[in-house]
Amino acid sequence: MKQEYTITVYTENQVGLLNRIAIMFSRRKINIESLNTSPSEVEGIHRFTIVINETEDVVRKLVRQIEKQVDVLKAYFNTNEEIVWQELALYKVPTDEIAEKVKVERLLREHGARAVVIRKDYTIFETSGHREETDKLISVLAPVGLIEFVRSARVAIIKESRGFHEKLKEFEETEPHPSTRENEYLDRGEDVFVM
Amino acid sequence: MDTALSTSPATATQQTRTISGSQAVCEAMVQEGVSTIFGYPGGAIMPIYDALYGYEDRLEHILVRHEQGGIHAAQGYARTSGRTGVVFATSGPGATNLVTGLADAMIDSTPLVCITGQVFAHLLGTDAFQETDVINITTPVTKWNYQITDAAEIPEILAKAFYIAGSGRPGPVLIDITKNAQLQLFEYQGYKPCHHIRSYRPKPVVRKAYVEEAARLINEAERPFVIFGQGVILGGAEQEFKAFIEKAGIPAAWTILGLSALPTDHPLNVGMLGMHGNYGPNVLTNECDVLIAVGMRFDDRVTGRLDKYAKQAKVIHLDIDPAEIDKNIKATVPVWGDCKETLPMLTALVQQKAYPKWLEKFRECTKSEDEAVFQGELHPTSDKLTMGEVIDTLNQITHGNAVIVTDVGQHQMVACRYAKFNQSRSNVTSGGLGTMGFALPAAIGAKFGAPDREVVAVIGDGGFQMTLQELGTIMQSNVKVKIIILNNNFLGMVRQWQELFHERRYSSVDIQSPDFVALAAAYGVSGQSVSERPNLRTALETMIDHDGAYLLEVMVGKENNVFPMVPQGCGVAEIRLK
């Protein structure tokens, strides 16, 4: 069954790596719903957050292929239950319209939004949250004339993760600790031997 | 140059000196123990060729006739020598001509380092003359690639390139160097070979528990079956593999890239897997109770339809690449790691056994195949020569000691089925990608990789015409390869499929050929053409005895088919004998 998976990839900060990772999806004709690259908690280590809609089997194989890339340190995949995530959205609306027709204060409170810019001609609101939440604000603002809308890629934190600092130390050893090379498959011994 | 590694620390501590990026490239080659480079010069790589001129005593450069020929030659070199093949090419078309070879090396796990020239860094992205985005074009077909724009990066990046190409599951690496970096002078601090990259794990750690579990399954098995691939050869684990199957007493069959890892005459060698493999290994895949896959990746040409493949069996999968586990076939027990390490661990735990009844089943299958296929192929009653009898006669002359390089198509399947091998690294073929035109240049490289061995290229009339310009390389560099063209005046494999699955609608398979012998003569290569059975042996002997390159054209039956065959979309047990 297909469902939303968030793939987190820790990488070196290398030119061309975005393409190397992106084509692994397009080669399999998998659409990337959202992609974000950012620094991670560790200096010099980059973090990709990629959202796709796929079956667990496809995601598992894909993540192994990603992890195989030379400049990739580690790749994880998680369902929505296993992560906390946010998306940021910006809304540009005509100031006069909005001032006349919308109870701005209530709007900001209800949607956790704030005004980033207020000019005579337009105002920009910002909010963050899940897709449904940022969508809801569109539906409120659309009737008064939404000039522009943009939503960022998903950023996600894995609930169980204890960060990458310790793991990186192991990676930096010439002969890494066996657990560095762990994999969800080998670590779930009891599942492996179901015959 | 084999001592390069041990002498390098001294080099590393020597005083810094000012050299050009191009010299640093040549230094890296020397330090990595490279002796042969296959390449073709051009505008954007001229500084490197200029530096190479000063390294003529240490680095042999083979001028090929096309960059694709260069990379296939480097593949052939890597396959027979076990070392990393090196290719030089210029920017733009020079670099794009490498793409087929990169894809071939990627899918067949062949270690290569390709150096391409690139336009000056300030011209990148301006559609400059012979500028192409090589890095992005080659990303899906390289294990790693990198663009150098500053000469100071060259020593470290090339060290990484050789380390990545040759370690773990090997593969091709491409390094693109802009012309300014080639010309730039910098403070060279010596060459330090690379042994560790923090983000790169060449091999997974072996988990003892899984080896133990695998051994338990093997010890409890009644009809165990081993299938092996190139991983055995790449891991240099031929002896460990033989020791394993001999102690466990398990029959073993090979993929075409695993061919020659186990001598043909070994009593436990039961033959070839896959679409045109032997009858027994295919049929009995679906009768074994434990299937032990060693260094192979369950390619679709091996498995046929996955939902009809070994459903009854527990699968033990030994592989160095974690991404191969469960990719096509679900493993009951994954044994990750270099099989050079895992096989001896497994051997220590398995019981000394033999399975005479089970082995007898393979013999019975061989008997059926003999009646239906071997007899007609090896002892034909028709006047027309068969591909099989050519290979069989060659076996009798070379006694299985030759390196056989094959192209792609019917002759490839026949050569793999019937050629005899006594030692490893003797079979060079384009397995995963199926690249027509591979054999002639690959044979050139194979000869440089194994100069003391007889190298025989077996090629079809179609494939030969894809890269025949490499006869020029053979002429110029005096490469003593033997070339057999099995000429059926057809693109035989496509024609076979058209006959069997497209109602004999022979669409564009009737290929005309030049006078191959005259063509070879124009390149100064001796040769002859045979079509009569009585002349075959003498012609092959003449070819082998000839001191120098030789081209033998053998006219074979026009509409012969390769059997057995697992038709596409069928299970392995549905293999057809005719």
C-alpha cells in the first residue's frame, strides 16, 4: 500500500549530489512530493528531507540505493507517525481588501500566522504547519484576492533520532564500529528468520 | 609498479615542489601502479597529453580509434588483470563517447578511472566549444564522479578515485578536469593513497549470527544448490569458493559473469544459469530446498519470471552490496560481506557432505540436453557449421587455457555455454548491459591485462561492425589478439526472437558485411575465412599458431537458434529444449 514516507539523508556537502540523489527517484519514475536540503546539527554535514508517496518495499530498496552512494553517510525512511514536520507558507494579499473584509486579528490567531510585511499595496502573511493547515489559510484568503502563494518543502525531525554527532564519530574512524554499518534488516533478527 | 603503495609514504614526505595539474595526474598514475592507459587526445585534455609525453618511460598510452573503444579496452584490461583500468578522453564528444562503456562497467562492476578534459572553468556553462555537462551526463552510470577546477585538488581526488573504483563492489569513476586546472602550477606535496572516506563503506561488517544461521540451513538441506556470479572473481575468492562447495558437496551453477571462477571440469560444476543456460540448473532451481547465491544479483536473465523462481527454496544470499539483498529475490538469510571473508566462515561451519542422488538429477538433465541440444550443436549432421562446434574445436586446441572475450548475441551465449575454462578471469563479456561492439576493444585491453595469455575474441558479424575501427589499434600497438567472427549473415539473436515470437517477420536483421578478411588485411592483420567443416580445425590452429593478430571468419548456419531457452515472461522451469 502506498503512503507518505519521509526520507532523511545525511550527506557530505558536495556539488552534484542533489542530482545524484534526485535521479534515483526519476529513474524509477517516482515523483518527489517535496525536497529540502539544509545543514544538519553537525557542521559540514548536509541533510536532505524528501517526501514521496510509495509502498514500503519500494522505499526500503530506494533508501538502500541512496545509502550506497559514496557521499551519503546515512539514509533513513519514516512514516508520518514517526516524525514531527512543518512546512512554511507565505501569502501575499492586497492590503486594502484585507483590511476591509477580514478580521485580521482573528485570522492571525486562528491560523498561527503573522504579518511579515505590511505595505500600502500588499501584505504578506506567513504561517507554518502541516499541509492541511497551510491550505486552510488559502481558503480564507482566496476570496479576498490572493496575489501570490508559496509553500516550502517539508522539514522533519525523526522522533526517535538521537542526532548525528555520535554516529559521525564512528564514521570518521578508519575501521568503524560495527553498529555504524547497521541496517534495519540485520538489526531485526527475529523478523529475518521468518520462513 | 606494484610497489607503489609501499613506496608512497616516502613520496608523501618529500619536499614540496611546483608542478602542473597535468603532471600531478601523471604522478598519480605512476603512484597507483598504472602501467597502461587507453585514450584519445583532444583540445581540452592536451595539457595532460603534453605531460604524458614526459612520462613515456613509465606510462604506456594506447591510442585507440574511438573513445568507446578506449573504455571497453580498459574494461577488458580490468577484467583479466584484476586491476583498475584507466581511460583518458577529451571534453564534449570525447567524454560522451565514454557513456556506453561507463554504463557497461557500472552494471558489470568493473573498476575504472576515467579522466576527461573539460573547458576552462571560466567557460563552464557558456556553451563553449566542446563543452558538455559530463558530470551530470555520467552521474547515473558512475560509482562516483567529480569535477576538478583547481590543480591543488588533483592528488587527493585521484587517490579517492582509485580507492572508490577498486574497493568494495567495484565500479567506474569519472574525474573531469578543467583545462585551467591542468595548466595551473601548484605546490605538490606528494601523493597519498586513499584508504578511508568517512561517508563510504566498501564492505558491510560480517555478522556471525547470520553465517551460523546460513550454515544451519545448509546442514539441514536435502537438495542444496549453489549459484554464483562475478562476486567470487571480484573478491578473489575462487579458492575459498571451491573449498566451500567441495566440503559441503553442493552442485554449483554460474551466471555468465561468474563463468571461469570454477573450472569447467570441476565435478560439482553443473553449468550455466539463465535464459540460454543449461537445462538442469534452470529446472532444478525450482526443485532445490536451499538456494545459496554467492556474489550474484538475480538478474532477470537469470531468474526469468520472479513469481515462478525458486518459490519452494530458502534463499541464502552472500553479497558485498547491501542494496542487492532483497532487491529481486527475498533472502531468508542475508550474509553480507566480502565472500573472501564469509565463505571460509561458512565452510568452517558446514558438514562434510555429498548429495549423490541430487547430483544425479543434474546428470539426468544433462542427458536430456545432450540429446536435444548438444548433439546437434557439437556434432551436426548438416553441412553448415554451427557456432558450437567452432567453440568446441577451439577448446580442443587451447585446452581451456585461453581468455575468451565475447560480444553480444547468439555467439556470446554459445561461447559461454561451450567454452572450457581452467582458470579464473578468463571470460570477458558484456553481461549486464549487453553492449554490441564490446568484444574487439575489450580483447585488446584483455591482452594488455594478461600479456602472457592467449586472448581469443569471439564476435558476431553485427557486433564486429560496431567497433571494427579498433583494428587500427591492433595494427599500431601490435596487439596479438585472435579474432573469430561467427558470421551467419544475420543479427542472429534478434532474428531468433523474430522467428520464435514475431512470426518470422525478419525486420531489419538481414545485415550485409564487408569482406572481413580483406578488411583485416588492409589493417595489416592476417586472416582467412572458412565455411567447410574439414578446414575448421586447421584454420583455428593456424590462427592460434600465428605470431600476431589474426582474424578468422567462420561462416555458420544462417538460421541456427540457441537452445535451451527460457522465453521472456516464463519461469525457469519452463525452459524450452527446442
